[in-house]
Amino acid sequence: MSDEYTPPQDPLNVLHADHEIVVVDKPAGLLSVPGRGAHLADCLLARVVEVFPTALLVHRLDRDTSGVIVFALSPHAQRHLGLQFEKRQTRKTYVARVAGRLEPRKGTVDLPLIVDWPNRPRQKVCHETGRQAVTDWRVLRASDEESRVRLMPKTGRSHQLRVHMLALGHPILGDPFYAEGAAREHPRLMLHSEELRLRHPDGGAGMRFRAGAPF
């Protein structure tokens, strides 16, 4: 991956907006929040604030990941949603293309993760000091070359899906950190946040937001 940050200039794709929340479909290659330095100022949060001036961060997606992300439009909504993520009351579903034929058809990865300090932002499995990380997976279709999988993280660790797939021996295609050789030679990271379920901050009604994978 080049160190040069050239984020896509797609127009903001708003999936839902009301008085408390706004849900958008984030393009791959765009930071969720600003990085260090003026050259990393362009980010999804800044673009959302241009349209919804009171927007506040609740959670993030990796720069290379696309898909559904929610922002709060009030401090109350930010607290309410933040607690849902913290208490694992939200349900997130991702779609990914991974190298090779993933078998069996479904399963769970339960491997603790910690930052790989000399190589950050990479993460690694560490049974001594890692924090619990759990991912359910289900194969949608597979060939000898690659598998299309649905990933359902039960925890929200940094790079969790990427490291867990690598640990299974099936790195996500196009991953600039964890894929090698041919598996890395793709135009983008093949990971997309397809669906997010949460309770609305005003009244607690269950809501489901979805954006189809662009790959």
C-alpha cells in the first residue's frame, strides 16, 4: 500500500438520517476520522459534518474497509449508541473474499489480539496479553482459488476480521498488511460492512441498515 493518501471522491451515500442518527455507506480508501497531519484531514467524519453539522463519532471502520457506519447527531445519541457497542448489543455483519477454499462451511475463531508494536498498526494473536476477540464465519460460496464469506464479529478489536482470517490460513484478498503474493494483488481490501443492527437512541426501536458489497 502506498503511503500516499488519495481518498476517493465519491459523493456521500446516506442510507438513513433522522433527528438522532445518520447512517452512511463508507467508500474503501477513506479514513473514518482524521489522521495526523493536514494531508490526512479528509475523512468520513469531516464529510458527514459538512452535511450534518452536529454529527459525532460512535465507531470506526478501517480506511480500507467499506460499508455501513453510524454517526450520532446529539450527545445523547452518541452515549446511547456508544453503550450499545461497548456492551456488544449491536450486530455487525461483513462480507469478505478470502484466499483459498475455507473449510468447514461455518465456524468460530476465538483468538485474543494485541497490537504488534514494532509493526503497528498491525495486530497479532497473543494468548498471554491479547484481548478477547471472537468472530463467527459462514462460507457463501467457494472455489479452490477463493471463498466468499460472511463474517459476524462478536467483539470489535482493531483488524479483528483481518487477523482472524489470516489465522485460519485464508487472508482477506487485497489486504495490504496481512496478505502476501497473489492474494495481495487486488485493487482494494475485499472487506465490506454489509449490515448493522442497533436500537434507536430515541425510544429503543430495533433498526437494521444494509449496503450491498461492491465486489
